[in-house]
Amino acid sequence: MNKSILFISLFYATWGFSQAIKLVPNNAGYLPVRSYAGATTPNLIYIPIQLYDSNGSKLNNWSLSFRVDGLISNGTQNFPPEKLKFIYNSLEATIPAPKNITPTTQNVGVLTTPIIFSIGSSNLVPNSSYSLETNGYFALTLKYDVQAEGGAYLTQYSSWNNYKVNLIIEIRNRRGDLMDSKPVYFDMQVHPDDLPPTTPSYGIQFDPNANNILLEFKTAGDYANGVSKSFTKAFATTSNTPYVVQVNALNNNLSSINNKLLPISSIKLRVKDNQTQMVMNTISLSNTQQTILSSTAHSGSKFFDTTYFTQAGDTNFFNKAYEQYSGTLIFSIIPQ
């Protein structure tokens, strides 16, 4: 029996743009976090996109993305990736540019909003219409700042041992095919030298006697001159952080038991600092929130006087049935 043995060799050749594009990401230093306010290292990550003679091929609607590769660890602790951000800084390019069209942030389509680090893929350049076509060599380099978020959370990650942040940078064509993928990393040291921020503590409290305001029109003089009601130390604030106090009415109108209406804007409110007697603000009441005072942090309670009043000769009060009109005000303290 004769046997014939055939040896078949297969040769695969790959043609296309993927051979002509190359990512060469690198870092330009490290990220030292020495304050609870956080930290930013400008131009920490460079992402060059290098093109080598595309032979007339072009890549439109390409995208550039990144992701965190593995844990951000210093050997004993893992830093949360969502506390880090890429912030676009600038781009540069060699000349001549493809088709002599100079790349810019706008025509490349670079995202300029901060991009939070994630183990999932995040776009740096989504669906760029800038055509990557060259008959020689061309390099487009994107530069990114890296920012670590500030806050008291940094206490638990404080260490003299550096955290290593590993990233993967990828470029894909319009179909989502991977054209190139490269790793890049940077070190980060978290060791704040200042004190951690205090937890905001703030509040507002009214004197019970200032909770109900009664403005009465009893004489012709009241209609002609207006009426007012004042409260000394009407409310007090406490806060270890800067703040504003705002007020708004629940409705646009005061209403009576018989469904008669008066515009709430006919009532004015003046607020004074009780100690200095400085007028903080004077407003016409509204159902829209309005700021009546702003203040820096202070120890102890700070008291404020209030005066509610109407303008002299306000025709909104003329020829109205003698009834009691009522409404509700809401005072809010908001940390800044």
C-alpha cells in the first residue's frame, strides 16, 4: 500500500489600516496628593497616535477610549478609581497634517469635560470625523491632566507607599474593531499634610413669637401709610461653614376663608443683623426662593431681626373685604 503524505502550509497576510496606526501612551511624572483639597498634575498622561504611510487608506469615525486595568493598589490598600479624573489639557501634532487639515480640539471631537476613571471603558474621543490618512508619518498627541478628588475620605488611604494606577488606552474604527491597544501607568502618593475638613453643621431656629405675623389694616391711615410688624431676634443661625438663608412662600397669593386673594408680593420683608443692625436684604415675598442673607462660618448663634411691611398707598389692599388673609413662608439655610 502506497501512502502519500501532503504537507499543506497556510500563509496569512493581514492588510489594512491596523498596521499603519500605533498608540504610544506615556506618563510625565506622578500624582502627589498632599492636601485634603485634592490634587491635579497637569499633562500627566500623553497619548500619541502615530500613523505610518496609510497608502491612501483612511479611518473616519474612529474612537479613543481608556479603562482602569485592575486594582489601584499600594500593596495593602485599594484606592477607589472613581475618585480620579482625566481632564483634557491640549493637543499637538506633527506637520504636514493629513490633507493639510490641522487637527484641533473641535474637529477631532475631544471630550473636554472631566472623565471619571472606571474599570469600564470610557471615551476620550467618541466617533471622531477627523480623517486619519497620510502618505508619510504623522503623530497626533492628546495631553491629559489627572485629578484626585479632595475630601475627608483621603484619611483612610493615606500612606507613604505609592499607589500604582494601570490604564489601558484603545483606539477603534467605526465598526468597533480594535486597531491598537497599549498600557500606561502612573504612581500616586496619598499623604495629606493638612487637617481633614470638618463635617458641615448648620441650622436655623425661629423665636416662637416670630412664627406668626399679623398685619392689620384698621384705619384710613393704615391704607395710606402702610402697616408693619417687627421682631427682634426673630431667628438665629448656627454654622461651621459659609451659608445663605433663603425664603419662599408656598403660594403666589394670600387667601381668605372665603377664597378671596391678595398677592403675596404685596408683603415686603427686611432682615437685619441684630448685633450690627446692618440691613442684610429687603425683598418682596414670592413663591420663588430668594436669598435674604449670606454669612461666613461663625461660632455660636447669630441673631437676625425681621420686619414685614406694606408699601404706602398700595392699591392691592383697597376695596378688599375685611377678612383675614393667610399664607405660609419657608426659611431655608443652605451651606455653600
